[in-house]
Amino acid sequence: MIDVYKFTMATCGPCKALSSMLRGIPMKEIKAETDSATFQKFGVRKVPTLIFFKDGHEVHRTTGIISRDAFDNLLLEINDSKETKDEGTKQS
């Protein structure tokens, strides 16, 4: 299972653009104004940031705007991959 966390800020123009492009995609939104502890926990310093998790492990992170096509392709790559960032090697 792939989970996506979207780190945003209310005054961030690129965050609003990204939210518009990715509307309808289920993801957890973390707002800097109300959840700075989660920003610190994940080491997020720039917005917008997307963090992708597979089976509870972070597998990819993007900062800035990403197109819907690029997002969809990234999800396919992550879904097909057996590698996780924490493990660092592919499983057979």
C-alpha cells in the first residue's frame, strides 16, 4: 500500500497549485500552521513537499510542483518497486 503525505502552508502559491493538480487523490495533508511537529519529525523544510510511503517505509520525496502525469508515473514506479529507502536493497 502506498501512502502520500502532502506538506503545505496556507500562504504558499505553489502549494495551492499542487493541491489543485492533485485534487481527488487521497493523501494526508500536513499544514505548517497547525502541525509543525510533524514537519520537524520528517525533516521538511520547504513546501510543498510530498513524501511517499510503501508498507510504512519512506520510499520517495519530492519538493516543489509535480505534474499529475509525473505523480501518476511515480506511483506506478513505487507500486512496481520492491525496494524501500530504509532497506536500500531490492527484495526477491
